[in-house]
Amino acid sequence: MKPSPRKINFLLFFKLPSASLMGVRVKTISENICVTTVRHSWINQNPFNSMFWAVQGMAAELSTGVLVMVAIRESNKNISMLVAGNKATFTKKAKGKIRFTCQDGYAIKKAIERSIATNEGQTIWVKSEGKDAAGDVVSIFEFEWTLKLKQTSNKPFWL
């Protein structure tokens, strides 16, 4: 089953209901780029009448995480993924519809290939940039993803 925005958004409702409730949605997915959106509303605003930083973080992380999931799926390997760190920069109040774009799919794919080839965990920093309707950058998030090939054991389940 190939991932699509519709399928991811459906799963989002059940697996990450808080992101779904805040209005986070996947708009486009390709091998190298993922775009998510979120619209400023009363449920996701801060006391300063702009979008709460954590809601922006949900949309930004989703844009990077979807690319990691797509690359893992294409590798046909059992690989664990986890965010180990993050950094964020805020440059403007987030109002209206914000689009988060991650264009690091190629680098993610290479990190997964290195993990498979070396049988060692890999870390990779990926960036998601949030822009408003005017095209102005409102925030930039960077996430450190850890990727590790899971070892399968031939031991019986009771040991």
C-alpha cells in the first residue's frame, strides 16, 4: 500500500488525535518532499493571538516523519525511527494557513542505506520550513532522527 496524503491523514486521526484535532494535515508526499499544513484557529492559538509553537512543531515533525516512513517502507527492512533532538527558530507570528515543507527525502534515504549496510544506527538532522500565505518564513524546525536496523531473533517467544 503506497502512502498517500489521504491515507496518512486518516491514520493521523487514530494514531495522533491531538495533531488531527489541531488541524495538521499532509498535503503532498513524494520520494524527496513532504508538505503539511495547519491553519491558525481558536483551538491552536496562544495568548498572543498566533499559532502555538507546539502546533507548528507537530506539523513540522510530521513533514519529516512521513519522509522517514516512506524511505523505511521502500527499504523493505524493519527499521526503528525516533526523534532524538530538535531545534526551532521563530521569525514571525504564525497566522492564517502555514505550510511546512521538508525536502530532505534523499538524505534520509541515504542514512537508511548506511544503517542497512553497516548494521549500525544512524542519526540525521532534517529541516522543515514553515511559511505563511504570503511566502514569509514563520518558523524553521530541525529534527534529529535516529534510524536503526532492528535485529530479528530466532529465539522462541517464551525465552
